[in-house]
Amino acid sequence: MAIKLTAREFIGWFLAFAGLLAMGTILFAQVLWFTVPLIAGRGCVSGGPCGAMAMVLGTWLKPSLLLAAICVGIAGFYRRGLAVGSRFWALFPLALLLPNLPSLFLLGNIWGADLAPGLLFFPRWSIFELAPLLALGGLLCFQIEYLPGFAGSIARTRLYDSIPIGAIYIISCLWVGSDLLLSLSPHLGIPISEIETVRTLMHFPVSLADGVIFVGLPAHGQRPDIVISLGTLLNLIAFAVLVFALVADGSGRLRRAGALVFIEKTSDADASRNKPLFGPGRRHND
């Protein structure tokens, strides 16, 4: 049986997850720079046998690091979710990371694979694609179960006891992590053209170029400074409102208190109903 994680215990799991993810993506070149000479010896230089070793090792090491990140992320988010009533958040790292791992087949057939240099740089993630996952992990590092707006789970969080911001946030997370569902669509008989249409809609870009925000890509082939998907942008906005509801809104605490009062009253009624008619300490004229 999985053991619940407190916020302090989850910090270690989250740092391990983020570290493995960073080593498999933006810091992968540094990982190879350190690992290849460590295996081949101090005389290893660029090119020659060391270059071939870097290619083979990198092709095997990248999917291994990302697979390890998925395993650590699922375990950490699930055990932390047990403590906050949101155990299904373990599916979030799976939904964001697993569709970007087609190179996993190399783990079973590394010597029969095409060791092209492009494989060393696949997949390429934008920090904005992973921002929702990292933001949620950062939130779970705090004791949200004791915040005034927390009503037992993230899904039941409401803003001013009326706007279901928790449900809205979950829908935005499903939007961002939709690739996991879309990747299974060909096996369900859905045409590829329809899948691409849905994916384009879900990941419609919002760009920034020369201080101007474009809904889509800039016109006339202008190179954007920042590109973020519309789903990710809406998810981060929903996350900010969720944090505000948890920290500044006390309606969740009132709902928790109301539930406790109801349980206490029900328990008292059950206890009085189950008292024996005759017994020690019970008067006969009761």
C-alpha cells in the first residue's frame, strides 16, 4: 500500500523528478560531456571512438533518463495526491511525457537502430510545455491541505464558493496533456487527418515578437521571440486563479467545517440511538 507524502517529503521526490527531466532534455549535452570521459578514460577527446561512444551512449541514455523521470514523477505525484485527495494527478506527468518518447524502442533494439545524430536531440521540449507540470509540482510542495480555500481536493476548490476553479483547472490540464489520448486514436480507427485537426486546435500557438502579442504566428514570416500554446497559457492562468482561491478564499475551510459538524452530529445521534435501554448508568425512567 502506498504511503502518503507530506509536503516536505514530496520536495525530495519533486527535485529528483525535475533533475532527471533536466538531465534528459536541456542538460543532456552536459551529461554526455561528463559520462563519456568517465567511461572511456581521461584521454577521450572529441571524434574517433569517443564520438561513437557518445552517440551510442546518448541514444541509450536519453530515453532511460526520461523513463526514470516518468516513474519517479508518477510515484511522487500519486503518493502526494493521496494526502490531498487528488491521487489521479499521477496521470499528469504520464500524459505530458509519455507521448514524447518514441525513442523508447531503442532500449530493446539499440544495435539495430539508426544512430543518426538527430536521435540525440529528440524529444525537444519547450519550457512552456512543461510549465503546467512544474507549476503543479511546486504547488504540491506546500501544505495546501491546510490552506483556507482547500475543500478536500483540488477538484472541489471554488473561488468565493461559486466559481469551480478546481474543475476548470483540471479541464485545462486535460487540454495540455491531450497528446496521450490523441496518440492512442489511430488504434481506435480515427483518421490521422482528424487527429491533426484536433491537435492543432488544442495546441494553437500564441507568440510574442518585438513586444507585440500575436494569436498565432507573426505575419510575413517574422521570427517570434516566444511561442506558447493557447492551452498552456490558459492552464497557467487557471493555475494562478486556483492558487489565489486556495490562499485567499476561506470558503473551502467553511465547507470542511460544515462537513465535520454534520459528521459529529450524525455520530452523536447514532450513539444515543444505540445506547442500551437498560444498563449501568441508565435510569429506568429514561
